[in-house]
Amino acid sequence: MAGSRRATAPAQLAVVGAGAAGLYTALSAACVGARVALISATPLAGSSSYWAQGGLAAAMSDQDSPELHLADTVKAGRGATRTSAARTLCLEAPRAVEDLQQLGVRFDADRHGRLALGLEGGHSARRIVHAGGAATGRRLIRQLSALVAEHERIEVLENRRAIAVLTTPERAVGVQLLDGEQIFSAATVLATGGAAALWARTTNPLGATGGGLLLAYNAGAALADLELMQFHPTAVAAPNGADGFLVTEAVRGEGATLRDPSGARFVDELLPRDEVARAVQRQMALTGAPSVDLDMREIDPSLFPNVVSALRSAGIDPERELVPVAPAAHYMMGGIATDLDARTTVPGLYAVGECSCTGLHGANRLASNSLTECFVFGARAARAGQDEPAPAAGLELRRQSTKPPPLASATREALWRHAGLERDLAGLSELLSDPYPLAGLIATSALARTESRGAHQRRDFPSVDPSFNGRHVMLGREHPAAPQIWS
Ligand SMILES: Cc1cc2nc3c(=O)[nH]c(=O)nc-3n(C[C@H](O)[C@H](O)[C@H](O)COP(=O)(O)OP(=O)(O)OC[C@H]3O[C@@H](n4cnc5c(N)ncnc54)[C@H](O)[C@@H]3O)c2cc1C
């Protein structure tokens, strides 16, 4: 592979991505002595993490426990959760919150100084740790990136894009950047975020198109559960700049309701996301309207200052008016298949955060488990990456593709049409020949799951097939899509 090798010694970890997962992995590794290269393609506000609103889930109160958190996670996952990964998340989440506090993140507290915990759909207890009302992502990213920028063992390569994982026939040894530079490292960690912006209607920043999944796939790593895209029920539906703006589930936790055109409620607003999203979709189909109404008029606006001010800038006053909302692609449960220490199927290559698939979310992510995942599995990747051997000089690198075709709006429309809240054989088959490679891989996975479960609803297979219980659809360059049980 053509490129210029850096003169400096290889880093212990090369981390690609500066969202919550990448920043925290880099800091965790550097804090125990590792030299880290952190590569980010976009400025900070280009990461989904920056926009995260509700917060991160962790059993922090006396009325809660990791076991209850686990039970809720497994229940929401619809029989497809990898229990070992979910257990790891729930047990280690409180420690992650404490560590973030020690790193200087100030979470919202009540007047006694105890964490003010929010409630979201599918949670049986208040356990959403938040900051600045619904500005959790912004606060986290600002603090973590300030620490990263100051850390003497972290070299930040900003506005630089990784276009390939460097591999030998045995393992990953670093990344190739778009400008030709090659960064060699003992462990290479992809923290490149999700893929929801592949769908025409999305809550994600436009860069969230699963580029890291293609890097891993081209390097020979297996992907999993790509058919499992979570649609958020309450994204603003307005013909202006606010279209797709997410109104956090936490407002429904505080009592906001969903209304049909006659003003009647039509769903329990705190059911897990897949059920609420489908109820909204059904309601829209029934009335032919492009949205339903979210009634936040009784909600104290001081609890969600950034949501209220974003809505006001879009010309909607949530204290007086109903907010038009409709589902939008929000979170990819699938991604690069990993074990519980974030190792992919390629030695030396790790994946953390939304680009990874530990299997913990099953077929339907429980709200606010994803930020927690960034921290719990970021810390694990940082620890495991310390033991990887430094790449030797003069390695024979494997040749691989570095240029996927540009993403056209036709692909985004096609995914929305054929791999949206409901899918079937005919539509998914059309996607197989889409020029953007990830669209075909998503369709291949969705075709392999011949059942309906959680976020994946097939018109032609409308029921749960128990033979898929606990199975994850894995596929790789040399492996056809196959549902597998993970321990
Ligand atoms: C509007 C919104 C609200 C949300 N609210 C919540 C919430 O309240 N609670 C919760 O748990 N989850 C929430 N989520 C989901 C959560 O924010 C994400 O799952 C999580 O932040 C993902 O973090 P990440 O670090 O994996 O990826 P990201 O934060 O997306 O970061 C990815 C990084 O990778 C970089 N990158 C990508 N490709 C390359 C490349 N080739 N080379 C170099 N850099 C690259 C990007 O520039 C970016 O810096 C929300 C998501 C959205 C969009």
C-alpha cells in the first residue's frame, strides 16, 4: 500500500475517532502510560456524541441495581442481547460515571448534591445521568477533549481521515490517512461512530455513514447485526433547518405525551423505542399525516434548555405549541463484531462505541446505554491494547481497497424506502446492487434474518422465529452472512 511512514516510533494505540468512545479510550490508555495517536476527521461538533442529549445509563441510586439495569437491557433487546456484554455494561457503568466525575465532568445534581437521575423509556428506575439538562454530550465532549488536548502522551491528528487499516497477513498494524501518511501502532482502535446518516431521514450528523465499518470489513474483520437500525420516534418533522432534530426521550420521562390529530393519546410513551416508533408510524399511515404531535406544554422548560431553545429557533414554541415529530434513523445496534474487550476478529484491531457490535443492545437498544457503552468498553479496549506487540520495521503490508464510491442521496433514499421501519424481500433485494457497499451489506444481513424482532420488522416474516433467539447475523469478506450464537 502506497504511503509515507512516520519517522516517530509506533504508538501503542492509534485511535480513530474523537467522539465519546475515542476520547475516553485515548485518555484511559494514556493515563496508564501508553503513547496514543488520536485521529479525527471532523471538528468536535461533527460527532454524534456532541449531540447526545438524555445522558448515560448507570445504576447509581439506592432504589436501583446493576441487576435491574441488566434486566431492563435484556428485556428491551428482544431475545437477541448478548447477556455477557450487557452484564459487563451494567456492572461497570457506575465506575465509569465515577471516573468521569474524577476527570472533571460535572453531572446535574439535586440540592443535596446527589446525582439528579432522569427516567427514559424501558428503564424501570431513574438511572439517566445527565449534564446541563439535555446537553450531556456537549459537556462530556468539551471536558474530555480539553484533557486529551493537554495530555503529553496523546498526539491529536485533527481534520485527518483514516482511509484504511494497515494490515499484514497476520494482524492490524496501524492506519493509512487520506493525505498518504501511515500511522503504525501496536493496537488500532476504531471509534468511528454509527451509520444512521445512511438513511435519508436521520437524527445523526451527516458524517455518521458507517465509514469505520467499511475500514474494518476491508481489513478482513467480521461485521454483525447490520440489519438492526433503531428508529427514534420523536425527531422533529418540519420543512426547515430543524428537520430531524431529536427531542430526547427524557421529555416523555417527565410527562410529555404523543397525540393524534384529534388530540388523543395513542401509545404508552415510555414503552421501548421500537414499539413507540412503530406506533407513530402506524398513526401516520392511518391519518396520512407526515407527523404526529408531541405535547410538551406541561414540561418545565428549565429542565431541557437546549431542546427548548433549538425548537424556538426553528419557530416552534414548545410551551404553547405542539411539536410535529416522526421517526428517524437514530442508532445502529450492529457494527464491527467484538468480544468483551473490544477485540475484532482481526488481531490487533479493536472497535469501541457505536461502530462496534458487542451484542449488548440485542435487537433494540435501551435508551442511554450507548454513551455508557463508549466508556465501559473504551476502558476495556485501552487495557487490552496495552498488551499488543509493537509492529516490526519493514513489514509486508497487504493491499486493500481504500476508496469506497461517494455516498449518493439516492442510496440514502433507497435505504429509507427499503430498509426502514418495515422491510421485505423485494425491497431488500433491490438494495443488494446499490453502489455504496454498506447498503448491500445491510440488505444481506436483513435478508438473512427471516423474522421480525425489535428494530427489524419484515412484512414477509411478521413473527419472531425462536430459532434466531440469541443469534447475531455475522458477515465478512470471506464469510457469507450467517446467524451465530455468541457466548
Ligand atoms: C441527537 C442524538 C442524541 C443522542 N442522545 C443520546 C443519549 O442521550 N444517550 C446515549 O447514550 N446516546 C445518545 N445518542 C447516541 C450516542 O450519542 C452515540 O451512540 C455515541 O455518542 C457514539 O459515540 P462514538 O464515540 O462511538 O461515535 P461519534 O460520537 O459519532 O464519534 C465518531 C468520531 O469518529 C470520527 N471519524 C469517523 N470516521 C473517521 C475516519 N475515517 N477517520 C478519522 N475520524 C473518523 C468522527 O469525525 C467522530 O469524531 C444520541 C445520538 C444522537 C445523534
